[in-house]
Amino acid sequence: MDIRVDDNKARSEQRDVPLCVDLDGTLLKTDTLWESLVALIMRNPLLVFAAALWVLRGKAALKNEVAARTDRDPASWPYRAEIVDLLTREKQNGRRIVLATGAPKKVADGVAKQLGLFDVVLHTTPDTNLTASRKKRALVERFGEAGFDYIGDSGDDIAVFESARKAIVVAPDRAAHRWATAHGAEIAVEREVNARLLLKAMRVHQWLKNALLAVPLVLHHELLNISLLASVIVAFFSFSFAASFVYILNDLADLENDRLHHRKKERPLASGRLAIPSGMGLACVLLAASLALALLLPLVYMGVLLIYIAATTAYSFVLKRKLLVDVFTLAGLFTLRIIAGAAAIASDLSFWLLAFSIFFFLSLALVKRYVELSEITSEEGSKKLGRGYYAVDFEMIGQAGISSAFGAALVLALYVNSDEVQQMYAMPLLLWPLCPMIVYMLLRIWMLARRGQMHDDPVVFIISDWRSQLVAAVGAILVLAAAVNPL
């Protein structure tokens, strides 16, 4: 009986103590300032100079200026489900819930309205950045020393933790983790930062596309040339680092859209598992490493690499929204990989190889767009994904892609019958089966896409599909056999 009374008393005391929660990194998996600032600069890069002036006026001014220029749907923020559930339970038990955040009023009020859980909202004003000791002072003045419980995540929250009756630490940074360990505080959610997360952000599996840099080396029958092979390996990593740099840049620009996609929402940056400053730092390291490796190769390779970086960046921010320009750009980017491979070993490029590449990769680029559009449901005639395509264009994309597949096979057939091949290969007749094999591979991809069974990146599909791998292996054997002189 006494235990029940004590338990009821404890619950009553608990209800009398408000539960205060931080926003950035705690209730949300992201930092609203960083995300809003990135979105603002991505939309208008010249605003980086204005942001520098806002910083000089103080962080409070920076936060309010950025918030005033961005309109963000509060529902699109990546909320931490565990903390929302905790707040909901405490609210249902009659406890007062307080949002105490360093975010400005516009952001804080939007989140409060979205969740409908908060009795009090404390936020940054144009003059006061409500973090660290300033947040501590505001909470102590309102609720008294040890008169509140607090949920936070960073070193800035340590001052608040020390004045709270109870501290709950969420996904802590190093400083907050050390404090929580030393004081025996509850760690509700551990921070996830590891090599696997960084590799996922870099999309290392996409590096397989850069194996195309070895095509000129193979076609020139120089695969056993150690010096040239080493150059291609250096170029491979240089190109891969550059590609990962652009992937991260693209993810930063598409955070809000990625969170609406059933698969892309799990990407490290979109999901909030990788902090935006960490992602930006990783991107800078990758770009520096790519350019450093490029210095080891012929100067023309550096030129091709810079063109690739510029083109992929332009595609991410502008060209991917332009009708047909998007697919031609994608095809061109794949062909650039082959050009880069030739530049790395200082070899001449074959007209036939470039022509075949354009048609082959144009067909795959059209598959990619076909699959993406097929996943979107909309009314007839409406635009899709903001890419300039209409529902009535859907079949046209398929027809153009299949035509490009046959175009690639035709170029290959003309190449096999050319004088160049007759001089380069001892048994050129062995190359003829490559033509129907290319048609088989591409038509099968299109049939799977039509059935809804295709990954939205057909190049990755080819790399992982055993039938495509078998076709590629047989093709490689035929090329090697045709090159060998039986005498």
C-alpha cells in the first residue's frame, strides 16, 4: 500500500516538472540552420556573400535572415521518432512539454504547430541566440534550478544539462557523450557515424561505372602494360572521388525531395544519420583527393575531369530538369569516362567507339528516365518530377530508347566491317556475334523496365545481373580470341 502511495507521489512530482527538448539534432535528426542555409545557397549561390555578412552580425542574425528567406514545410523535417513518441507519452500523462531551441521563431513555431505537443516554445530572437548558457539562463529563470528535465544532443547543451533535474542525451557529439558518461546520464539514442555510413554517402557501388575508363586500354590491347595499367587505376580512383563529390553535392541539394522518395529517403544525408557539416567536409576531401590524383596523369586528363565535374554539377542543378537534354547529358557523361580513360594513357580515340558509346548509353539513360517516370502516378498530361516530361511522352521515351539500342548495334556492325578492324584483329569474324549480343542485352533491359522489374539505374543493374555479366564475359572472350593470331 505504501509503495502505491509513493509511486503515485513520484508520478505527481514528475508531472509537475516540465520536460524541455532541444530541436536541432535532438527532436530532429538534422540541423535546421545548416539545411536551410545549404538550400538557400544551392538556389542562389551568390547569397554566400550575403551569408558572410550575416555571420559578422552574429549567429542570431544569421539564423533569422536565413529563415526569413526560406519556406520549409515543417512536415518535411526528419523527426526523430523515438523522441516524438516520448514527448507524446509524457504529454498524455499530463506533463508540460517545452520546446527550447536555438532555431529562430519561424522554424520553431512551424515545428510546434506541426506536432501540437508543446505548451511553451522558447526560441532564438533577432538579438539572442538561444543556445548554451543563454538557454540555461532562460530555463532556470522560468522553471528554477533543477526545476526541469532536458533532452539535448551537443556540447552546447552541457550547460543546460548541469542545471536540469534530469538529463537525457540523444545522438550525442563527443563532448556531450563524455559528459553523459561521466555523469551517468541516460543516452536515449546513440550517434551513428562510421566508415560504412561514409561509404554509403559516397555511393561506392557507383564506382563500378568508372571501369569504363579501362575500355581504351583493353581495345588497344595494352592490358598487360604495367605503366599504362597503373595510370588507368589512378584515373579510376580520381574519377570515382570526383563522382562521389558530386553525389554528395546532389544529395545536399535534394534533401527535401529525397525524403519524399521511398528509397532515397534512407540515404545518409536525407535520413539525418550523417550531419550536413560532415557531408560537406567529406565532399571537400573527395574533391581535393580527385584533383591531387589527376596531377599524376597527363594534363589532358585533368581537362576531361574538370569538364566531367562541371557537367555533372550542371546536370544535378539544372540539366536534369530539361526535356531530353537530361538523357543526352547522361549519355555524354558515360562517354566522358571513356574519353578520360584514353586521356589517362595518352591514346587516340576511335570514332567508332565514341559513336557506339553515345547510342548505347543514350538507350540506358532513356531506360533510367522511363523507370523513374513509371514510378510516378499523375493525371494524363500533367508534368512529372519537374523534368519537363508529360504523361503522353511516356511511350515516346521507350521508342527512342529501343531505337538507340539498334543504333548502337548498327554502329558496332559497321565497325566490325571496317578496315580498321581488319588490320587490328587477326580473326575479325569472331566479333560479329557481339552485334546480336548487344541487342539482346539492351532489349532485355527494356522488357524488364516495361514490366516494372528494372532498377532505376540500368548500369548498376547490368553490373549485378548474371545474364548481363555472362553476355559481357562472352563478349570479352570473343574480343580476345579475335585478337589472337592462331599462327
